[in-house]
Amino acid sequence: MRLDKFLKVSRLIKRRTLAKEVADQGRVWINGHVAKASSDVKIGDELTIQFGQKRVTVKVTSVKETVKKEEAAEMYELVREERTAPDPDQGGV
């Protein structure tokens, strides 16, 4: 499954267009490598997403084309969630 679609279906990011933008800005990594929106996501992959000053790492546990809202969180397992220092290049305070 494409990375941008996985992020939307799993509800890690609410809209696919936003997921594509985040990936294209180099703020998503798959198994430690910078990923593009079209990158392939498989079960067992570890995704790291930079949300402003927060970095979330999840492990993919299932890949489904559609899923109910209540079951979306079952598509991944939270590995780590950490605050990061503001990046001066991004205009952080």
C-alpha cells in the first residue's frame, strides 16, 4: 500500500493530501530511510513521522484498503512518541 494512503486509512494523518505533503517534505521515514508518498508500506515496517515538535514512531501491524474508524488504531502499534527541539530552519520558536 502507498505510504500516503496508509497514513490516511490508519488515521495517523486525517487527509491523504496532507499525508502526501508531509511525506514529500521529507518528514516521514520507513525503516530509517526517508520515504516518499508513493513508497510501499508492508506489515512489520517501522514508520517515523515528524509532527512539528513531536516525533511518532509506529510499527505497521496490518495493511487494509478500508477500515472502520474504531479499528484504524489496530493497523499500527505505537513504538515511541517523543518531543523534539524546535528546528530553526522550519521557523520553530
